[in-house]
Amino acid sequence: MSETVHPFRRSRLMALLGSACAALMPVASLAESPATFGTTISARLVEGWRLPDGSHMAGLELDLAPGWKTYWRAPGDAGVPPSFDWRGSRNLDRVEVMWPTPSIFDSGGYQTIGYKDRVILPLRIYPRDDAAPVRLEGEVELGVCQETCMLTTLDLDGAVEGAGVRSAALAAALADQPYTAREAQVGRVSCRIAPGEDGIKLTAEIEMPSTGGHEVAVIETPNPSVWVAPAQTTRSGRKLVAETELIHNSGKPFALDRSQLRITVLGKDHAVDIRGCAG
């Protein structure tokens, strides 16, 4: 392991690998070989392991051609957020997608957020019946971009059963998620709102150590009908300030529950995932 791995990330990786060894051993085989979609991207399901609560940890591995990228759950100014449809699956309650820390790209003056080269998206799979296998069938729709963009649909099919196998690559993807607010020693998080030109102006003030270099704060709401403008982020000592505007796509007034906001701070050294914001 490289000496540049942050201490929080190193300890998280060791814990994940340790739990894989202790609790588990063969998910049945998912997809053994990658499926290729054109010349830009290939995808496969990565074997993982059963967790003590009966859920399974697996992964979706995406390999992108040189120069191509795909997007994070909040893709930035001009990206396309991935969408997942698992309705063809059997014995499946739900799938939780867990996102490794993304990169920030400048795309013709627009800021986009996502992944290039290769990424594993961890998938936590919850069965309806813990004693029976899960047949995971579904479609994943991704925006894939270089100088031009296209929408790509991946058809996935795999079985999840048994105790599973340890996967260092999947554990590394889990360890590469942003730190929690507690891990990153985040203090008070407050949000002020005011009427905006077209919606709501929001100013978030976050007491936290620097994440390194130029910091970008990405603000999300649980309402997909609300567009959040890229935040203007400044820092003074331990205080990070992010200012943005939220606009409903109907153009009409809307309610904003600050406790449901999600703020991800992306820096040169690491990222932090902050849930909720006080008034």
C-alpha cells in the first residue's frame, strides 16, 4: 500500500479486508467476463461477500477507453447522473450504490464530476429472503463522454449466493469513499436561506479542517426536481463557506428541508460526506 494513503483510508481498507476474511468466503459467480459496449466502455459484476446482516457486498466494475469518462451521482454542470433499474431481479429487496471519491473535470468551461479509466462502484445487495440466492438483473444507464457524449445502457445479469470471496479491489473501492463528518472532524454545519432570483439562495458554513488545495462543495437535495447550481466555495481558517442557488424545474416556489441536504467537500487530499445542515 502506498505511503500516500491517508490514515483514515488505510484503517478503513484494513478493516474491510479483515471483515471479508473473518465473516465470509464465496457470492456465487456474478459475471465472469466483462461485457463490452462499443469501444468506449466495458462492465462486469465483481464478486464480493456476505455481510453479517444477510446482505451481500458486490461491485460494478467499469473500464473506460483512454480519454473517456463517466459521471458521479451528482455530475456537475453538464454531466448525466447514472440511473439504475433492477426490476428484472429476483429475491431482491433493494440495491444501495456506494460511491468512491470522484474526480473534478473541466469540460469546455463547465465543471463535471466523475471517473475516468477504471472504477468499481460497490453495490450492497439486500435480499428479500436471506436464505435464498439473489438473481441480479437490471439496466444501468450512464453518460459516457470524451469530446462528445453519449448515453450508454448496460444490461447486467448475475447470481448472488453463498458466503462470498474476499476482493481486495472491491474493498479498496469501499475504502475510497469520502470520509464521514465524524472521521473528518467536522464541527458545526449551518445553512442560511434567502429568496433568490429564480429560487432559493443557500449559504452553507462548515467548520472543518481543510481537505487540501482548491476545495469544491457539492450540495444535493433528495428532490430530483430541484436543480442545485455549482457552489462558490471559499475558506477562512477552519470555516468553509459554500454559496449556491436552488431552483425547482417547474419554476414554482418549493419547501427546503435543510436537515435532508447532503454536502460533499472534494479536496486534493480527501473528500468528506456531510449529512444535514442546521438552520
